[in-house]
Amino acid sequence: MHEILFNFISKYITITEEEKKAIISLGVFKSEKKGSILLKEGQFSNESFFVLKGCLRSYYIIKGEEKTTSFHTEMTAINALNQTSEKNIACVENSIVLVSNPELEIKMFEKFPKFESLCRILSEEVLNKQQIDFDLFKILSPEERYLNILKTKPDLIQRVPQHQLASFIGVKPQSLSRIRSRITAKEKTSIR
């Protein structure tokens, strides 16, 4: 589990054995079961999450219905710092998550300043990805959104329940079934 994180970090910065030991000593790695709620709507959060293994889902409850806004899979971060949450974050699968908070981060940054620049780079990547996802949601039709998932995150199709995937692309499960049928029919026609 630690090596997964260290391999990821090493794509951005060089990490020493001392720094690896310091990260391990923090005790920030948590195993969470499928269905676990990491953050509930209305709960004050002072934590950020980084998915090492598994899949988390962010969602809102609107008029009693869950509206999925994002899925967070391996090597993605979720920032929920210093706010009363308007959304819920739950585990779609058994997951291993690194959980941090501002006090812990300040201590690490003081001891190892290069981690601050790493966090800044990762934050910029998260913001950029969120903006792209938002833009695509606004300009693509539900079928195009599904095709985009097939192209960019095909593993999600097998990893998340159909009703959550339907919510994510902005349709009811029945509509997603029709979208899938149309795509399958088009694929069969193009093969002939």
C-alpha cells in the first residue's frame, strides 16, 4: 500500500527513505469498506482524501434522490477542507484512502518543504480536471457523456452500479439502458 503512494509521488518529486518513513509514521492510511460514508452532507470537514486503491463517489441528495457528481479512483484527491459539506462521499468499493488535515500537512511542509510544491501541483491538476469535467457535462449529450466514459475511464462501467453511473451522466437507469442498447446496435451495424 505504501509503495503505491511512493511510486505515485516519485512521478513528481524525488522521495528519500527518511521521507518515506515520515509518511508511514503519520498513520494516515485507512481501509474503508464498500458502502462506508467518509463524509455526510451537513458534517463539518477538516480532511482531504487521496484514493490509493478503490473507488469513492461524491453525491448530493436532491429531493430525496442521489445525484452523483464524480467518481474518484486510484491516485485521485478529494478536498473537503474547512467547510460544512454540502455533499456526501462514500466508498463504491473496498478502498484504501490516505486521510490528511491542515495541521498534519503544515508539519510535513515544515519538515519536508518539497511536499508543499507537490501538493500545489496536485491541487492544480485536480482543479484542471474538475473544470474539464464540468465543461464536458455542459456541452455533451448523455450518450456522448457515456461514450466519453467508455473512452477515458472504461473500468468505471464494471466498477460502479448502473444507477450511480446513470446519475453521473444525468439520466435515469432506464435511459442508460437505452443508450447502451443504441451504442451496441451501432457497433453491430458498423461491423457488418
